Amino acid sequence: DDCAAVLLHMDGTTISREAKPLMALAHRLQSSIDEKRSESSYQKDLAKLIEKERKSLAQLERRLEQGVVSRLGRVAKQLFAQLRAREVAEFLAEGGCPDKALHAELEASERAVEVAREGLRAL
């Protein structure tokens, strides 16, 4: 303890001749205040980053829903069309259409639908 500190008032009067512990305490308090400010700034930066990521994720979610929902709708339509075509084919294969003219018309319609599908696939 070869170092001593005196705490003086602004007017020059002595407040304490043993200011060393008070200076250490003041230093620790100032360090705590600075650390708290730094943490607060860090938390604000994290909050901004989290909000930015939330917005980005919400946008990705919307894009994913739009893509998946539209694809799912197209796949469902294709599946139903294939099921209908199979049902018609089975109906015709079982001889379910006694009217020959109607049978020919159904086969022609089925071929036309297949040609249209091939045209769409080519696009």
C-alpha cells in the first residue's frame, strides 16, 4: 500500500484521505454500467436480427405455401383426370356401353384427350 489517494471536493476541500477503496468501487461501478450498456446494445442488435429473420422466414413460408399448394392442386387434378380415364377405359373394356355409336364417340374423346395431354407436355 505504497500508493495513497485523496478524494477532493471541487472547491478543493478534502473529502477523504483514504480514497483508494472508494476509487476501486467507483471503477467497478463504472465497469458494470459500461458492461450493461454493451449488453443492452447487443440485445438490441439481436432483436433486430431476430425480427429480420422472422420476416425472411414468413416470406419463405408464403412462397413455399404458394408453390406447394399450387403444385398439389395440379397433381390432384392430374390424378383425378387419370382416375377418370381409367374408369372410362374399364367401363369400355367391360363392354359397359351397348350403343356402338356412343362407344366410338367415347373412344374418340379419349384419344382427343390423350393428344391434348401430349401437346401440353410438349409445352
